Amino acid sequence: MNKDINSALKDALVLVVITLVSGLLLGLVNMLTEEPIRLQKEQAVIESCNAVFPSEQGFAEAATFELTGYVPSESLIAELSKDGITVGNVYKAIGTDGSVTGYAIEVTSAEGYGGDIRLMCGITSDGILRGVSILEISETAGLGMRAGDVLVPQIHNLDVDHIVFTKTGKTSSNEIDAISGATITTTAFVNCVNGALDVSEELFPMEGGAA
């Protein structure tokens, strides 16, 4: 009887030791990987901010980007949610002279064909849509995944308050050509960009910029 009890206690002790060691190892792995992952994410954000504020003649250069504490108004949140849009981080684009040259606005659509589509949109203080960078997308290969090749290049220095897509060839400055065979992806992309433009309209009066 005692032999059975001792054996059971020994087995229990072994399990406890294994559990403790496993927990320590997992904690160590998390400690070793957490910081590199954080730095990688920060670098991706910096690169996307730079991508949507390209250095070009005629535009103030964005030297640095500063995270704001901006939270959309309840009315804007409700309006954007109708199209499945949420607003993430918003960064001030700071020029070499210290002035605010615009904003890099992170927006996400929950209505992509294959999942969330997350964009960073750059909008200057005078309301010019400088560019868009894709942060996250998981659409169909050969269709929606062509957003980076088909849609992104069309968003460049547009002086518009909203955009629409067309399947018959764009004829105005606020139109972009849709991805053939990927209407859902194109719609989600356009809604993201329009969401960022709506955010900019709320932001600019706070900074004394474009109305």
C-alpha cells in the first residue's frame, strides 16, 4: 500500500516538475521573442507612414511621425461602422520645421472577401490624399490580392473628399478602376480610404487645417 502511495507521489512530483519547467521555458521564449516582434511591428508602421507621405517636389517633407491620442466621435464611429470600418492609430506627420504636415491614418475594413483589410492612408493638412499602404490583407490569390498592384498606385496625390470605383474606366479624379473579378475587395478598399478621409475632416479643424 505504502509502495503504491509513494509511486503515486513520485509520479505527481514528476508532473509538477515538468509543468514548472515547461512554464519557465515558455516564459523565456516569450521574453526572447516579444521585443523583436514589437520592434518589427514598429518598423512596419514607420515604413507604412513613410510610404503614404513620399518625398516629392511640391509637398512638405514628413521628417517624423508622432502617435496621437485621437479617438473618433461617436457619430463618426457609428457612420463608419455601417461599412464595417474601424479606425486604428493615427499619427501626426511632422515636417522638418516642426509643423504638422498631415496625418497617417490606420483604418480597417472587416468586409474583405478573405478577412480584414487594413490600410494606412496619408492625408496632408490641406486635404490631399497622398497615398495608401496595405498593412494587412488576405484576399484571393490572383484576384483581391492584386490590390497592391491595381488599387494602391491609383491613390496618389488626389484632391478629393471621397473616392468611388468604376468597372468601365475612370473618367474623373475621384474614381479608381476596380480590380476585375474582385468587387468585394475593391469595395472594402474604397470604404477604408473614404473612412480615412472622413477622419481627416474631423481632425483638421482641431489643428486649424483644412475644413
